[in-house]
Amino acid sequence: MRLLPIVILAAIALSIHVEAAMNVPNDFPRFTVPGFEKQMESVRELYWLHYPGAGPKATLWDPWLPSPSLWPATEPSSDAFRQQWDDTLSNRIIDKEGYVSVHQHASIAHPAGWPFPYWHGGVGGIGWHFSFKDTVGDHWRPQNLNTTADWLTDGVEDQGIGEYGWNVKLTDPRATITAPKHDTDTLQAPFLQLRWKATGLGNAQPFVEWTTKDQPRFGADRRVYFEPYEGDTITYLPIPMYKHPKWNGRITRMRINFGNPKPGAQVTVQAFFTQYDTRHDINSQNYVIGCSTYFRWTGDINFLRKNVNRMRTALRYTMTEHQAWEKKFVFNTWVGHDGRSGLKFVKGKKELAYGHGIGDNYWDIIPFGYKDAYASIMYYSALLRMADVEREIRLHPEWTVPVGTLAFDPDALVKHAAEVKKVGNEMFWNPKTGRFIGSIDADGKTHDYGLTSLNMEAVYYGFATPEHAKSIMAWFNGDRLVKGDTSTGADIYYWRFGPRGTTKRNVEYYFWGWSAPESLNWGDQVQDGGAVLGWSYHDLMDRVRVLGPDNAWARLQEVVKWFDEVQAAGGYRKYYDGSRPGTMQGSGTAGGLGLDAEFFESVLVPQVMLDGFIGFEPTTDGFSINPKLPSAWPELTIDKIRVRDLTMTIRAKKDSIEILSEGRWEGPCFIRLPKGTWQIARIGGDGKVGKFIPAEARKDGAVSVEWTGTPGVLFTQNK
């Protein structure tokens, strides 16, 4: 169950308002296909409906949202989105080890992780909350505050509980506060979180120490040090207890030693509690892809200069923390991310396996840990993106982008990506079902519920081999049926706008907090037979590439028919009002269909027009165009395409590509065309086409065009 980031409520409100009005601005991009004007206008309206909410969100959305928000040359949002992405990506929190924060909304889980699970939703953890000042409420925290009863102090003047928490003055060096006795299971407590503020600690060396049943006295061999803090605002500090080899089994008591070298410090403890590891193992990959996409569309070398080492650090984190460089896949050994289910069945009776099954990515209630297929797919893509960036940096010393010790060898990254693809297609492929699984857990068990989005993205990013891509698309297309699946053939598209999220009923493989999946009907949970509109994009893109443009156009027409009905009914919420099958998920409510609210990826679907049928992709030195037009289309024109400071209108026909432009492009622009022999002619300001000459390409097939003084070019392919 994906829950709503608080910081994006305004964007959702804007999206809902637009849904009601649907007044598409004249300068918003148009898709023009003669004979199919009505369908193209519907695709445009679908784009505009979700475009206002397509700006930066949590790191989860970094691979998906930059492109649809950046390319439309619509004012004032075009420049605004550029600035937002620059600010957001440049300020993504990356910790000292290289982990990139989730940046999802607040809770009492890991501050750099997903907002659940949290300690009071499990068994075996413990927490003390002395103030709720400026903290989120509802189920994100306990309902009642604690007192300091049964806490012990040494070298401390107890000043009572104030607005922000328990206030203490440290009257002696190495002052301590000791929590009440409590039997704590370290499986439920890989981290401790201290919410506090302090002044006057100086060069303190604070630490947490603990006792066990067998070792009832505090000892120097059971300590974890943490950084001192100096400030007037409460900070949230996750302390990685799991890294200490003696933090295991059961803990009987904990003590905070402030490690202050002299008296006089003032400390406020707002809360101290155990914390699950809710970090995601896809953040580094997503961040690298997002930064690369931003740079491709904007050519912003200032952005690249200040972020390239952050990108390198993030990617190295996955290589080392998850052993991806060595193992050639993402191996997640974080506590609780072992891929085992949080639901256990003993003699037919369900038991909750607290601490197991914690999510790693978009599908936040399904375990993906240990040997993680989806994280490996995204790692493969990030490697190729980083290799492309590193190569361009070396080709452009004038950019003065740092290389240095953190830099990667681009050829080594490409070679490594090929190894990741090879290993991944062997390890995560299920030959019985002809598709990729989600993960292999710590017991060596595979889990295959027909995860459609994972398989679609495996094809989309080129992770799947050609043979595996054909198998996956044959499954989607109904050309083959998977024995044992709940949904097969045409029923995979029961929801019309796209495939179900999963094709096999799952009532046993979740984290423990989703403990009664059987209480919902098949299809009434996004992650169990429901569907997400955004993933129709990957479906359409894969159909263009694997099954051909005619197949993709047939599928897109079904999406358009559905959307027209939705709009005629007054929007998503009115369409799915109980008068027909389908329950909406969003804004904290579980349901089967992810269309609006936090499902910002819905903006992806119309991108198939530019990305798929035109085959447009920005590169670090220009762009590529590889049109794949359905046989019923005489041509396709898309306008208002902004790359760097150039705004283009592209018209693609069966054997020609016309590009009209305004604005500027510094230096040569390299355009990659489909294989074949091409001629080029320049188009003058009067619209007249000049003389055709052979389009001379460099070794990689790219044709150089100087846009200065050239309103447009026309490429024709020799037959």
C-alpha cells in the first residue's frame, strides 16, 4: 500500500482541478496524426491532466518524472520544472556512506527510508516519546506520550519535560541516562533513533551501550558511538546498531552516555526508540538515472559539475554495500530485507513473522530483498547511464567537470553492465513461467506472482535478452498462457488501461503489516491483481520495440477509449464510484487501481508518442530519432519539444524526418538516425527546402547539424 507524500498535496490538488476543467493551454505539445485527430487530442488531454504534478517527488520517481516534465516548451512551467529538478537532485540527501535518501514523507521509521514499518507496528521493539512537537500524527507514531518514570540518570540535572521533550543539564562529565528495563529483540531493532538537540557538548563522543541477560552489566565491548549534535532544533539521528557484532539476540537495557568531556551542556531528548531498516536498495540507481536524464534534456554542465561526484558516490554505494560489482547483481543483506515473507503458515495456521518481508522499492508491502531482481534491473540501467556521462566528460575537457579518483572508466562500466545482464537473465529467469521473478530469498526460495511492471521494465531498459523479451511480450499479448496463474490471456487487461500489477493471486507473501490479504478480493489491491496506469507506458513501449507499432497502436486505442469514458463520467473518482468494478487507491486508502493521488507516474503513458512512435531520445551531445509508425498513420507530428535551448517540431513519415526549430544550440548537435543511407536538406526561413546532399555520419552513425541560422532540416532515406 503506497501512501501519500505530504509535501505533494498541492500538486495533487492542482491535478484534480485540471481534471475538472481540462483547459489545455495552446502552447502545450500537440500530437498530430491525420485521420486520428480525436484520439490524439485524448492522448494530449491525458498528458495535460497529469503534467502539473510531474515535478520532483521522492527518489522513487527520479527515473520516470524528469523527462515528461522537462521536454514540453510550455511557459512558465518549462523553466520552472528545470529549476525544480536542478534544486531537488542537487539537494538529495546522500549520507557519508553514499546511501541516497528516499525523501518520502515523515514518520517514525528510518528518516532516510520508507515511512513504514515502524516500531509500534511490530513486536519486540520499544520506544519512549516525550514530545510530539512538530511530528506527524495518526498511525505514524504512538498515540500517547511517555514519562521519565523508571529512567535512571547519572551526572544529570533533570529539568522535566517541556514543549520539545525531556530537558536535562549535564552536571558531570560522561553523564548518562538509562532507559527502563525492556526485553528487546534486535531483529526488530537494527537501528535506534534518537530525536534530540543539544548545546555545549563540545568535542563529546556519545554512545549507546546495552546489557543482556547473560551480561547484565554495561561494558565497553557493547557500545555504538554516534556523532554529537550542536543546535537549537530537534534532529533525527538513526544509530546503526546492526553493525555491531554483539547487537544480537535479546537486549535487556539501554543507556545513552553523552560522552561530554566537561559539565554544562544542555540536552533535550524528544524521543528514543527502536527502528526497522526501511531504506530502499534502488535509490542510488534511481538518482543516477534521474541526474542523467536531467542533463540530457538540459545540457546543464553547471549541474553536472556539482553533481557528478554525488552520482559516482551513489553508484559506488550499490557496488559495495550490496556487493553488486562482485556478484553482478544487487545482494541486499540489510536486517529484515531477507526476502522472506512476514506471513508464516504453520500447520495451516497463519503467524506473523515480525521483522521479515520489509519492502525495497515501489511495491512496498511485497518482499524483494536478498537477491533482488528489480534493484538489479535498475542497477544495469544506471551503469549504462553513468558510462555515457563519463564518456562525454572525457570528450569535453572544456566543461571542466571533475574526473579524479571517484571517476569510473566508461568502458569498464559497459563491460560490467553486460555481466550484470548475463547473470541476471540466468539467476532471475523462471523458465517454467517464461518471465522474471521478483527475488530469491535467504532460504533460496523464488517468488513468482507474475510481476508485470518488473518484467515490463526489464524489457524497457534492455535488461531482458531478446529471447526473454519475446517470451514476456507473448505472455502479455495472450499468445501464451502461464499455467497456474489467476489471470491469463485477455483477463490480464481486465482493467483496460493496462495490465494487472500481478497475474497470480498472492495471499501469503507480504511484510507482516499487511496481514490479511485474503480479506480483499482479487484485484482490489494494486499489488494483487490491481493495476497502475503509469505502467501502461512501459507496456506500450515494449510493444513498439518487440511486437511492432501496429500492436502498440491497437493497445493505445484501448487506453484512449477507456480514458474517454472516464472523462465523460467526470474523472477517475466518479468513474470508479462503485457503479462498476474497481476500487481506487491513493491518499492513504488501499485499493486496486493506481491512477491519481500519489500515482504521479500516470504522466508516463502519453510519452509513448515521443519516446516510442517518434523514437526520440536526448543524448549528452544531441538526440536520436528512430520513428516506428503504425501502418495506418501517414505521419506523426509533435511540436513544442524543448532540448537545451532549442524548441523543435518533428514530423516523421515512412521515409522522411522533418525537424523545424527555434532557439539556439551551442556548438554542433549530433542527431542519430535509423540505420540506412540518408540525405539532408536545409529548410529556409521561408519554408523552402534546399538541395539534398548525403548526410555524412561519424563512426557511431550520428549526423552533425549546426542549428545557427538553420530554421530546420529534412532527412530523407534512400530506398
